[in-house]
Amino acid sequence: MESSGAFTSFAKASAYQPPPDHGSSGSLLTAQRPALPAHQSSNFVSPQHASSQAGPSMYGGSSYQAGGIPSWGSSAGGGGGHGYDAEVQEENVNQWQTRFGWRTDVVAASAYLLGPISALILLILETHSDYIRFHSYQSALLTTPLILFRLLLSLVGFPHFLLIILNLIIIGSALFTAFQAYRDANEGDLSRYHLPIIGDFADRWVGDE
């Protein structure tokens, strides 16, 4: 019995004992690594799980790869304005188009050169260009009353020098409006030069056609 008790005491004495610094280093590592708060540890998501969750909701729900329908206002519908641009371009081309392929600026200016005669000829022949027809109407409304007034004054025996002044007024007004019609078309904008009152009538008649 004494030998077995001595053997048991020797086994307990020879059991493994950790080094003196083992417990202190473990406690030191534990102290240096702060524990995650409860709300952060519960919300932690692994990178693999995050990549699998990155779907249509992250990018607005419009990814065609995820089965979403692309909106027509985005890149999928970026060509929506091409139709409008084509219509505007076609309209601009039609404004410059004449029936016989003549130059718009030259023909519009010629509407004033022979007064009501040239205006009437262009109103009969030119049916495509509203710009030319506008100046033809304006030429007829401008020169016809002046020429009739000039003929009336010559019939009643109006002084000759006053008739010459009236002739210069008629020619000057025709040349001035012809220059305006040529310049506006030659500059490329086809803006219509309106004479007071007369221009409004001409513009209205063209719009009613």
C-alpha cells in the first residue's frame, strides 16, 4: 500500500505543467483582440455571400443580365432622339427645295425686280418653296399699289420731276426688298423680312395655302 501511494504521488508530480508564460500570453492575445459588438457580428456577411446578393437591387434593378427590362430613357433607348433629328433635318431640306431646282436666294430676289409681273410668274410656277412664295406675295402687295399710283399721277398731269421722284422710290423699295430676300436666304436661315402691314398679309396667305 505504501508503494502504490508513492507511485500515485510521483505520477501527479510528473504530470504536464504549462510554462509559466503560457497563461499570460493567452490572456494578452485575448486582450489585444477586441470582441465584435453584437450588432456587428450579426450583420457580418462574407464576400462570397455579398457577391451573390449583388443583384438588380444594387444597380437600380435594370440589369438585363438579371432579367430586368432596360428603360428606353437609358442606354438601351439612347437612339430615341434620332427620329426627331431626322424629321428636323428633312424639314430643313424641304424649306430649301424649289420646283425647278433653282437657287432660293436668287429666285426670291427676282420676285421684286419686275414688280407684280415677276411676282405673278413665281406664284404660278413655284409651288414648293414657302420662302419664295412669301416674297412673291410681298412684292405684289408692295409694287402693285405704287405702280398704279404712279400711272394715276401721270394721267392727271402731275409734275414731271415729282414723277421721277416717285419712280426712284418704287425702284429703291424694290431693290431694297430684293436685297433683303437674297441676303436672308444666302446666310442660310431663311428668315423672312417683313414689311410693315404688307409682310403680315403675305405671311398669312402663305400659311393658309
